[in-house]
Amino acid sequence: MPPARRIRQAVIGRLYEFTRHALEEMDDDGLSETDVRFALLRGEVVASLGDDRVHCRVTMKPDFCEYCNGALQTGERLVTVHRHVGDRHFIFERVPARVCPRCGERYFSAAIVRKMDREMKHRRRTSLRPVPIISLSPEG
């Protein structure tokens, strides 16, 4: 089966996860989970980036970390997630994620990413806390 068709089937069946790195890239590009889902379902491949990794992947059992090839456990742990949109920063606590026991990479379900996206957009149930901003000067 061609890769594009396999990816579309996984998106339709919601059989995919986002890595922490994918979330960072989405935040940098101003993309939501809905944007990525739409692109995967309706988009077309216009260029191949060669060795570029695919950060939205199909979940298969047994599952292995795409970074270190460590075996992922099926259970989830609660983690803290830092996200940003423009100059706004968000800290999500107690977020369910699968965590690689070898390298620590975290995998989030599409439903969890969608929920975080909604919370960032609507800013419900937030508490504000002062956060120090530290600028490091190069030694020299």
C-alpha cells in the first residue's frame, strides 16, 4: 500500500500520535492538530525532503521509539508539557503521554493534542504564575 494511503487510513482511524518534537514544530509554525489532520487527509506530496523524519506516525504494536528504537510501553504517564504560540507560553500539567524508557521522548495522542490546542486558544481554567526569565551572556 502506498505510504500516503496508509497515512490517510491511520488519520481516519485516529491511529497516530504526536511526539514532543512534533508539538514544538507545530507551535513554531502556528499549526494546530486540526491543521495537521486536514493536511494529511486533503493534502498532496509536492516535494520529498529526503531523509526528513515523519513526526506524525502510525501506531503499531509493539511500538518503538522513532529516536532510539526503545520499546514503548502501552501505559501512559502524567507529564508536564511546555508549549508556546507567538509570545504566549503555556504549561500543561498532568498530561497523559507514553514515554520512552530509554531516551525519554514523549508521545501524545491526537485527542490530547487537540485538547491542549483548544485550551491555548480559549485560555480556560488557567492560573497565572510568575516565571523568571534569565538571559545568559556568553563568557569571554
